[in-house]
Amino acid sequence: MKAIIIFTRRLLCAMLLAALANTTLACAGSHHLVVHASAYNSLRTQTSGNPAIGAWGDRLKPGMKMIAVSRDLIRMGLKHNTRVKIKGLPGYYLVKDKMHKRWQRKIDIYMGTDVKAARHWGKRKVVISW
């Protein structure tokens, strides 16, 4: 019986999302978390290895809406290509990169080669949903 209720909730949620298309809607089973957020650029000084390639092998290009996540967040379900909403920012971001093992509950927002924008963003706490 419990499985039927969960399935019904998810089905209704999917139907609502399809009907509302571009509206952000928190569904049963959605995850929300407060994390530390900073920004990074495609610069050799800010990355290990090729600054245009993410940790999963994705090519990074300025203008992409993507984030790098700390490894603990990967274990929480923020895996490669997960769609993430960052409260206060328009649209969705895709998980395309991983951060060094030393970081916990942290995301890095990709800002292409715009160092000024990344510095302006600085460091702050944000709520993410996926």
C-alpha cells in the first residue's frame, strides 16, 4: 500500500511539472540543502589539469550553467548531470564537475572566463534543490 501511495505522489508530481513546464515546484521526495557556494573559472590556476574539461570528462564552455560539487554531495545524490536549482539564481544548473576531497557541503558555480563575476559572487550560503 505504501508503495502505491509513493508511486501516486510521484506520478501526480510529474504530471504537475509537465503541466507547469517552467515553474519551479518542490515535489515529495525533492532534496533541499544549505551549502557554501563559491565560483570558479576555466583558468589553469583554478583547476587541476585541463581547465576546459570537468572531472567527468565534460567539455566546459563559457555560458554553460553548471556546477562542481563536493564529494559528500555526490554521495547524497548530486551525481553527474543532476539538475540543480540554486535559490536566487535563474534557471537550473547541471552537475558537471567534482571538487577536491577536502571540501564538504560546497558547490562551485562555473563562470567561464569571467573572473570579475566570480570575484563579485565571492563566497556565500545558498539553498540548493534537486
